[in-house]
Amino acid sequence: HNEEEIQSKLSMIATLLVNWVSSNGLSLNLKKTHYMVFSNRKVDYSKISLNISGTNIERVTEARFLGVIIDEKLTWCKHITAVRLKMSRYIGIMFKLKRHLPLKVRLQLYHSFIEAHVNYCSLAWGFAAKCHIETLFRRQKQGMRMVMPGYVNYFYKDGKLPAHTREAFCKFEILTIHGIIVKNALTLMHRMKHFPNTVPVSIRNLFPDNIPTHGSNHENSSEWLDTYNNRCFKASIFFKGPLLALTDTNKNITSLPSLFSINIYKSNAKRVLLEQQSTLANSEDSWPAFLLHNVPGLRK
């Protein structure tokens, strides 16, 4: 799009926004109103301006919406950085309290201070670049070391390597961040297919009717691939979600009772993902490739 077209659409959207606010008896706080241009192109948008009721609206590169920081490139790096900083603060608190609290309480603190932040809105930012997700995984492992009994380093000290957390994840039945994101994505796709009434209409309408199903291949899903296999959607739930639903992992999760109860499906998902995670933990490598970073595509 050229600048003139963007400016025209921006003015039109602003007019519609003002009319909607007025017709609903609301008032728009122009001092707190900003706008953002989403684009992956290296284009100078400095000439674009927005004016509402004589007030110039500031353009921003990031904004917080319902606790999630959205950046103009949709890389989610700003949000992930904010989550990482929160986790670091809580890890410091847990480290100071560790020797004074029993294991059960430390686990409760972990779920409240660490896992809750990883879980929140993970379907939006969870398919970000691997380098961003791995930074959160490192913080998650530090949080796990605060749960593990005894004195456990989470940094190099006196030439000794930090203790491994693989066995602790399996022992306490805790999913890594990769498993949490995959579990949430599979749960959403299962709801969409078998419990559509439990998914808001606004969310259901975001997924087309031609998403791949079991038996789909590259040829009969070409229209869907043309729409979603691009830079805009490739790192999102709209592309990765349907592909995850076709994996053998989802086949192992889905059972006859899970078709009638979403809670049974969630339990099965956690059990299967923990089994896979245990297999990874018992391998010679520290943490081999996770399903999150190795979602298979459609066969040609």
C-alpha cells in the first residue's frame, strides 16, 4: 500500500470510530488515544498523520492491550521481554524464601509466579521466533531450580555446571513452555471442532471453513496454504493450530471420552505431552527439538 491509501483508510477508520463512540453515548479520551501501523516492510510512514477533532493522535510502535504488548512488527519480542522481567523478579523472591518454605508451597508459588505468566495469552504470542521463546524457557528453568530441594545453582559458580532441571520437570509433572503452548493450541482446535459453542463467535469466525483436516494434503489445501502460509500468518495460531491438530500427538490425545468432555481432552493432552517430555529428558542431549519448533507441514 502507498502512503495515500494508508492515509485515506486511517481517516476513514477514525471517522467510523468517532461515530461509533458518539452513537453509544461514550466519550473518547484523545490524550490516551494512539494509533499503530502494522507492516513488515521497511517503509517510512513519518508523513502519515491522524487528527481527530483538532487533536493530533500520536503514532506508537507498541501498545498494551489486555495485558499483552503488541508491537508493529508482530514479533511479540516486547511482550516476551516484559514477561521475562516479571519472571526474574519473582524468581529472586522465590530464591530468598526457598529455605523457609516446604516443597508444596514452593510448587504453589511456581505455578502462581512463573507458570501463570507463561500461560497467559500464549496463543497470541506463543508462536514467536524460537530465540524469543527460549529466553522464557531459561527463566522457567531458573524458576524450577527454586522449587528443587537443596541448594541448586542456576548460574556457573566455582567452575561447576548448573544442575539440570529435566528430571524435576518430569518428577513434578510440569510442562515446559513449549508443552504449555502446544497444549493450549490443541485444546483450542479441539474446542473448535467438537465443542464450537464453547468458543466465542468472534474467535470462530477467525478460522476459515477450509482448514486442513485428517487426510488433507498439499494439493487439496492449496487455497488455505496460499492464504496462511506467508509472513503474516505463518507464526500464528491460524497457521500452526490446524497443523498441530493433524500430528500424531493429537491422535494419541484424542480418545472417545475426550469427544464428549473437554476436561478429559485436557488431561489426556497433559499426560501425552509429559510422556514426550520425559522421553526428551531421558535422551543424551540436554533438551532435543520440541514439537512447538517442529510442526510438520502438509505432504505434497
